[in-house]
Amino acid sequence: MPQKAGDMIEQGLRLLAQGQAQAAGGHFRAVLRRDGSHAGALHGMACVVRACGRDDLAIGLAGRAIEIESAAHYYVTLAQALMARGHVVQARAAVNVAILKAPRDLAARAAQARIAEESHDFATAETALAQAIACGGVDAWRPRADMARFLWRRNRRPDALSWMRRAFHLAPAQDRLLFHELVEMLLGCGEVGEARASLEAWLLHLPDDAVAAGNLGAVLFAQREYAAALPWLRRCVEAGANAEAWNNLGLTFMALGDVARARRALEQACDLRPGDGRIAANLATVLAEQGEDAPAAALCHAVMEDTRTDAQTRAQARFNLGTLLLGQGRMAEGWELWEARHALLPPDTMHYPVLPRCTRAMLADGAGTTGDRIVVQAMQGMGDTIQFLRYVPMLARRRRVVLVLPPALHRLAGSLRDRTGVSVARRMEIIAPNDEYPRGVVARCDLFSLPHLLGVDAPPRPVGAYLGPVVASRATQDVRVGVCWSGNERYRFDRLRSIGAKRMAMLGTVEGVTFVSLQHGAGDADLPFPMETPSLGDVMDTACVIATLDLVICVDTMVAHLAGAMGRPVWLLNRHGGDWRWSAALDGGAASSWGQRGSCWYPHLRQFRPTQAAPPPHAWDGVMEQVRHALHQWRDARRDVRS
């Protein structure tokens, strides 16, 4: 017995709701073969062709259905098709008819809101959504979800999140799409803790939800719980092709120090989404870490030239390319590209008035007066700040300087000296980030911009001590060595540069050396072996301790820059690949029996580094054996000189 037309249309609409437009069309066509004037089947076909992107055909089919039977939901479909084709006035008229016929029809109210929003009539759109919520009653979740999405698009994020929370609470259990939207809004509003708790609870009941697994992995990565993020991201990529999850997996491997796996994951992400500049920029970073500058630079150029890529990602690519060029000793090009970082930093909202950014023209001979003050802000880490303070005396010869630094650096910066050893304190004032600007300031710049603004186009020439207390020669027989084995753990890739206490303990077997901890915040329980633990307050306190030492052995952190800026001997334990500033092109150090490379930044710094890339902590095994052997020899040579 043939199916009734009404049953076939209901089945078709269900298939359409499931995204099976072709199968739904089969049901509607079967009805029309029996009755070519069946309004419900004509409307169903209008919905099918709309799903296939043929709104032009949908207009005719919905119109024919309305001629036969003037149903409200037929007018809704007609209005949507008209709007998609750009017929705004006709679309508004059609949806108004639908509302007149069925004032409490939620679909008609939702269509009215969407058409009003697309016409930039946002007040009408919000009113229509509010009316839909009122019509639906206290249990209607769809109009509340529509309101949340509308407010999110209007960038009213807290209100949107509030509505989405209510919609999800009312919706049928395990509505995956709505849950993922809720998580997206939680993360967009900075509610990371709630997002994490929601994802963990959700995955207890639906462990096969790959999207939720990927989101939980991304949340754990953002919270720097890299080891915990790894299994969730792996679960997501194993469930199917997901470029975003592969990208996050690559960044997680990078944070865990496994550069080879990071590269493979990011290459997979690039294959899945070849036009994504953000993923390409991440892959370029990994390639540079592996010493493959040419393909890394090619990726950066491709991102920079792709007009489809957002401005911030293009700025990140320019910055990354600048880093590559600086590592190659191409300083002028590198400094200029490095200026792209301004697009990546938050705006200065601490001071008023907002000063114009300093330019090369402002610092040219004859421009302005020597009494004009330039504000120089340190917007990077303390190690970077100490390294680039060397350029402040060059600026102070042209203009007076207002140096904005964290209080922990104030006393140290007050000791700043030029290349000849003369203090620059009379040409410089130091303030904290929240302090008011003094009078006479005319422009501002980032400390990192000084080489570019001052036209520094060559690698730096080695200079003597330019910071810290003036160190007298030590003539005593005892040998004192300061050690620092880890950096700031909040730095995303700290595991690449830091050394575990267990491996640092190898140095403790070297006899005849008094070891001193330069590890800020380390207590007795954190020490790799027994050593002196002086009180370290601000950075000048650390400098005063370094002044009592014969040698500093440390990873790539602030201590290396501080000891180098004081002119003290430093053995830098540098990771494979390493930061651009320690590259072979910027060696410049005199020949030495210790380490594999020097540095043009600090003449008494020598580098010890792995010869091959390996995940930590094993990357450091061979290095620490070399350092221990070298320290034996250095101690003996030191004793011979002093005897």
C-alpha cells in the first residue's frame, strides 16, 4: 500500500534536518509525481534546493506552494531565500506575512531577527528574538540559543554567555553542537576554569566526542599543563582529520621539548589546512629551531604575502622572519622586520597622554632639541631588558631618556655605563610602569626598537662591563662558581632551555669549588647538591653576588645576560638550535679552551650546547659531561694562575 503524502513529507523534512538533502528530495519528488500541485512537497523541494545553494529556485518553488496553500512556514522559507538573493524589502514583507499568520511561530520570529540583523537593523533583530523567547515560554531553548548567538556576533559577550548557559540547561541532554558553542563562549569570555570543568564532566559521559577532547587539550595547553594536554589532543587527531588539533598537538610537543614530533604534527596540520597562515608561522618557528632557516624563511614570506591571512598573523610572520635574519647577522633588515612585534603587543593604556611612537626622523641630527625626553619602555623579559640596555647610552647622547622599568631593575639600571665606562645617570630618569610621565616627554619607544631607531646595521662589537657593581680582581685561592639551572616556568617553551636538578647535580662531584645558587626562589630542597644560597632580592642583589664569583654556569635566562653585562665569565648551557642571539653568525668571541662558541654580545661568554636535537631531559646528558670535564680543567688552570 503506497505511503500517504503527509507521511512521506514528514520523513523528508526529518532527513533534511539531518543534512541529507538528496534523500529528502527523493521523498518530495515521489509525492509530486503523484500530485504536481502538492503544496507541502513543493515547499519541501524549496527547502532542498536552498540547502544545495539554489535560492533562486527556492523562491519559485516556495511561491508556487504559497499560491496553493498560504501557510506561515512557507512564507518563512520564501523570506529566507529572498534575503539570500539580496531582495531585502521583499524578504521583510514575506516574513511579516508569516508573523501575521502565526504570531507565536518561533521560526518566523527567528527569520525576522536574522533578516533584520543582515539589514543592520540590530534593534529590530533583538526585539524579534526577545519576542521569540516570550512566545516559546520558559522551556524553549532554541530562541535563547539564537539570542546568545546574536549577542555574540554583536560582541556583547557576557550577555551572550548568560543566554547560552540558559539555553544549554534547557536543551535536550547531550546536544553536542550546543555544548561546543557554550565552551567556545566560555573560552571567549576568559572563563577557562568553567570551560575545563565542563569539558571534563562532558567527556566522562561522552568519551568519544573528539571535538570536546581537542578543546580540553587546548584548554590544558593554555593553562601550561602540557603533559596533561597531550593524550586529549592525540585522542582528537586519532578520531579524524582536524587541522586545529594537529596544530595544538605540535605546539604541545614543542612546549615539552620534542621538536621532531612538533614538526611532524605541524606538517600534518599544514597539509590539512594549507592556507592557514597561523599554522604555517608555527611550523616556521619549529623549522628555525631545527636550524632549517631557508624553508622557515620561505614559509614566513608566503604568510606575509597572502592577503587572505589576518594582519596579526602576517605581523607574526614578519617578526619571525626578522628573528631569522638577526640570527644570520643581517641586522638592519632584521631590526626593521622586528618592528612588526608592535602589532602583537597590547597597547599602552597605563599613561596619559598617549605619546606618539618615536621615529628615526625624531632622532636625526638637528631634529628637536637635546632637552626633549624620549620614553623608553621595557616590554620584554628581564634578560632581554638587560641585553638591550646597552643601547640606552647611545640614545642618551642625543636625547634625555625616561626609562620605564619594573622596580626590580631600578637599582641595576641606575648603574648603566657607556662604552667608555662613564655613567649615563645624569641623562636618564627611571620610573615604574604605573608612574606618571615627567614633563618634557615628546615620544615613546620600546627598548627593543632602539637598534632600529639608532640605525645599528652591524652585529654589536664586544664591550666591557656596562651594568652592575664594578668588579675588582679576586686574588684569593678559593674558586667560587654560581649556577642557575632553570628559567621562568611560565615561559611556554621553558622545558627546551631548562635543565633538571638531577642532571645539574653532576657538577657537584667537582671538588675544590664553592658553588653558589643563583636560582631565584630556590630553597634547600630545590638544590641539585649542597651549595651556598644567598638572599636574592632585586636584580642588583643578584649582581652583587655575581661580583664575588669567578665563573657563572647557567641556562639561557636573565642570569646569563646579567653576568655577561657585568663582564664576568659565563658558561651558557644553550639548547640545540637556541635563540637567535647565540647563533654562529653572532659568535664574535675570542678563541677559548672552554665551550664550542662565544658571543659578540658578551666577550667573556662561552657556549656549551647539544650537537643533536633530543627531547629533554636527555638532550643535556652529553653537555653536562662536557661541562663537568671542562670545570675540572678550568679549576686547575685557575689554581695555577693564582699560585
